[in-house]
Amino acid sequence: GNSVTQMEGPVTLSEEAFLTINCTYTATGYPSLFWYVQYPGEGLQLLLKATKADDKGSNKGFEATYRKETTSFHLEKGSVQVSDSAVYFCALKASSGGYNKLIFGAGTRLAVHP
Amino acid sequence: DAGVIQSPRHEVTEMGQEVTLRCKPISGHDYLFWYRQTMMRGLELLIYFNNNVPIDDSGMPEDRFSAKMPNASFSTLKIQPSEPRDSAVYFCASSTVFPDSGANVLTFGAGSRLTVL
């Protein structure tokens, strides 16, 4: 079946450190891939997306490249800030049984310290 | 637009009581989703609607859970009777079309935190 696997958190970094959050997926066909972010006390917000192999999604300094050969969509940022502290969710959109499904990973908590 | 509006934000109830969570999607959005978030299981899709019709309810845990969408601007998620293991944050989300490669995105409400004692 379709699924998303993320690295376990929490990830704890100092400000200006480099961030990588790993995400791999299992899906039939060619899913679209997403990263969502959840700040404390809020709902999820779309951070970036990619719709086909080798596409790079980017937003707010975050980037992720759709790698079909490794079925991965790792999230990266060159220099994190305290305000980036949140939970990050990798997700895919696939079709199953004629229905569309948006499937989320378990989430990875990021804590950035000054 | 005020976004996706959920109520109540917090609910504390006793086991066996009926719980009703409410959601007002963004005006004009055709899709509405209910998710449940817990530490153990993460974010789970319970059910989604398209044009007020339930499309996929395979994530609804059991018969104690039911969801309705009587019109385009309102949906409810009901748990009857509630149990302590139902304690979670329940999110409602909406979208103009199914969240996909286009410009449309899934917009989440702030969530309803349910505690069943």
C-alpha cells in the first residue's frame, strides 16, 4: 500500500545549523509529494510540494527534491532559525480504489535553540 | 475569509458521553477532510467529503464514529459513546479540489482537542 516514513524526532539544532529531515515513500504510480508544517497550537500548513520526478519544491528557505530512484523527498534548509521550531510532515497524494488519498507521515519535531 | 473554523477548541468529557465536533470549511471549497492526531498514531485521515457526499470513510475507527455534511458550509464529527482512547486532536481541513499538483492546497483548521476521562 501507500505509505510515508519520516525520520524520528525530535531533531534539536542550534540556530544557523543545517537541517535535513528524511522522508521516503511507498506508492504505486507517480504520486505528488508535499511537506506540511505545524506550529504549536495550529493546524498544518503547506510548506512546499513537488509533482514529478526531479522536481524541486522550495519555500521560506526550505527545499526538497523528488527522487524517484530512491523514493525520497528529504527536506533541507541551509540555516535554521528559532522560528522554524515546529513539527514537519511529509505527505503524498496517491490514488487507491478509484479514490484519491492524501497520506501523511508521522511527523518530525524540530527544536531550534539560540 | 476566516479560514476553516472548528469548534469547540477544547472539550473535556466523561467516558460514555456523546461528543460532537463541528467544522465550517472555507466558502467555495468542495472537499472536506476530518483527521485525528495522536502521539501514538500521528495524523490519520478519518473521512473525506466531496460536494457534501462522503467519498472515503475507511479511516473511521468504528461504529461509534459518524460524520455528516448536511450542506456545503457545515460538517460534524460525532462520537457516541466516547472512550478514553478517543482522546486526540481532531482536525478539519478543506480544499477547492483534491489537494494535488495544482495551486490548490489543503487548509487546516486549528483543531479540536478532545479529552475523554
